[in-house]
Amino acid sequence: MELDALILSRLQFAFVIAFHIIFPAFTIGLAAFLAVCEGLWLWTKRDVFKRLYLHWIKIFALAFAMGVVSGVVMSYQFGTNWSVFADKTGSVIGPLLGYEVLTAFFLEATFLGVMLFGWKRVGNKLHFIATCAVAIGTTISAFWILSANSWMQTPAGFAIDAETGNFYATNFWDVVFNPSFPSRYVHMMLAAFITTAAVILAAGAWQVVRHHEEEPTRWQMRMAVGTLAVLMPLQIWAGHWSGEVAHEYQPAKVAAIEGWWETSEIQPTILFGIPDEENERNIAEIAIPGTSPYLFPNAEGELKGLDAFAEEDRPPVFIVFWAFRIMVGAGMVMLALGIWGCVLWWRKRIDKPGLFHLLAIPGGALGFVAVITGWVVAEVGRQPFTVYGQLRTEDSLAPVSTGQVATSLIIFMVVYAIIFTAGTIYMARIATRGFQDDAPEPPEREHRAPGTPLGAVDDPAETGPHGRKPAE
């Protein structure tokens, strides 16, 4: 494979979005978790929920900041590497991204300051409203982003100008609520909640193994395993729903996911195999024959294999095939951890270190693995199109040189490796330490007598956190 400007631009976008997507996926779920904790604290007056809130809000602030930074970098690429795509589809996708800023980002930004710095500076109810507003803002943000991306998967409500070749909307509601949007939005939201639950469980398991468990540790572990046990079955259903939609609108993607090379009325479920694209077959295949009616009960006629599509219209089979199986495998492990944890909870052994806790610690990364590989299935499975069936990826590229893209890609890799690795390590340290957090006290206002010069009162910027000068 020749590393030309097209391949490098795709790699660069994939690299940047892989870093970016893990932070919104985490903050969406964590914002909801914080809202639940603060709501329980106001309802029950139990200090344990306040301690949980104050502990995890520090991690939320860091993750939110890194998500914003990586998102801005990602959006710039539409004007650099993919300016032709932006020009042709801007009148359709542009409003969706604009509404995301107007309805979600402004809401988050407005109340984020109150949420982070308003503790004991505003009333408890107002602070809870701010937390809920931020949580709602994250879900609205996901709504518009998923709508735009889903339109690229299953475009609807548009027409193409015959002279310019530009896309324009003919029915805005069809653009927003395109065929794949409902299932993909539900799938992504559940993925965010599950990802956060896996991280919270891993942090609690680490504290138990290190014998640092406290009452907040016990509560967060119970909340995490309960979330995994309840939401993972719903996620399996949502994933199946999304697969049925893809089967109707993106049959080439489904054929690559399933490893189907030949069109047939009944297809097998291939558990394992090594796709051989050159010879159009699977090597070392392990399959359950004749199970397609159970996977796609509403399918009519033949189930298309990859032979039904021209070679240049097929997605990269190996990548899509294995990314899907990694995603499903990660989900199954998280489901097992959720059920196992609930059994230990019922047997009153979830607070005692054991094999469950040792497996739950690395299991904290499985949500991110599932999110990234799920994105790979969706985006690589859409290839060779940016707008499925309408605009090819090679026709969306800006007039950039191979050297320009290679240079920027190397810079991104180095900078991201330094900044995001440091940020992730710091968040992990906060998450796994004990619960010595306490609510920040508002600074006491100093009063001066009339006529006293302003300089007679210490400048807060020159004093330490306890009112002492740095030299003290």
C-alpha cells in the first residue's frame, strides 16, 4: 500500500478522532454519574454521595478539557485535508455542527463554571441544576454529532446541484433523523454510560486490592456493576438494531462484518476467520452454519456477500471483520464483570479482594476499546465513501501534498503522545487514590476601613491556599 496523501489523510483523521472519541464517551457517562451522585446527596443527605461527587468531578474537568482540545483539532481537518468534502456537503452538515455549538456547547460552557467552582458559592439546588444542565448538554452534543455522522452513513433529505455537484438539504428533518441515526444514537449513549461504569469499577477494584477502600469505594463499585449488568443487555439489543439498519442500507458493510464472500439466501455466523481478500475467502474459518435467519429475521431474498459489489466498492474486509469481533468481545467481558460483580454483591463479598478485582482493573479500559473499535467498524465499513453511495473518499480530499500531511501527522503523534499520556496518567492517579476529597471552602472576604489604600489588603494572587505568603 502506497502512503500517498489520501492514505495519510485518512490515517491522520483516524488517529485524531481515536484520541478524541474516548473523552466525550467518558464525559457523557461521567456527567450523568455526577448528576446522580449529587441528586442522591440532596435526597438522602448522606455524605458518601457528596464525597463521590467531589472526587470524580476533578477527573471530569480534566477529561472535558482534553475532549474540547482534541475536538477543535479534529474540526480543523475539514478545512485542511478535507476541504473538498466540506465544500460539497457543508450546506447539509454545517447546520448540524452549528446547532451542536449553539444548543449543547454553550449550555455546557455556561453551567460548567458553576458546576466546577460554584460549590458553596451558590445554593445546593442551583448547583444541582448546573450539574444536570452539563449532563444534558453532553447528551445534546452527542445528538447533533451522531446525526451528522449518521447522515454520512445513510444520507437522506438532500439533493445534489447538477452544476456544482454540491449537496443541499431538501428536508431538514429527514437529514437529522436519517435512517441510521436513532439506532446509532442509542448505541453510542449506552456505550458512554458503560464505558464510564467500567472505569469507575476499575478504580474501586484498585482501591480494594490496595486495601484503601472506604464507604465511597463500596458505593461506586455497586453502582458500577449494577450499571454494567443492566445496560450491557440493552447494548446488545441496540447493537443488533444498528446491524439490522446497516443490513438494509449498507449491505457491503454487513458483508465485511460477517465475512460473507458469496451471496446466498442463508448465511453462516462466522465466529473466527482470517479474511483473504485476494482469494475472496476466509482462512481457518470457524462458523455456525444456517444462522442468518436468527440474525436478520426480517431479511427478504438473498443476503448479499462481497461478491455482489465491485471490488472498488468494498470496504477493507480484514479491518472491519476483526474490529467488530474485538468490540463484541470487549462487551461480553464487561457483561460478565457486571453479572459477576452483582453475584459478589449479593453474597456480600464484593468488598473482599479477589480474582474479580484483579480482572476488573484492566477491564476499565474495555469500554474505550469497544468505543474505538466500534467507530472503526462504522467508519472503515463505510469506505470507499465519505457520504455512503454518493461521494467517494478520494473525491473528498483537499489538494494537499504527501509531505504536508506526513509532517502534520508526525507532529500530532508526538504532541498527543506527550499531552494526552500525561493527562490520562494524572486522571488515573486521582481515580485510584483514596477519598480524601473535601468541598473547597470559599475565600473569606477581607474588609478595609474607609480610606485604607487597596494595597493594605493582601492580594489573593500573592497568598497561598491558606492565606499565607509563599515565603511563609
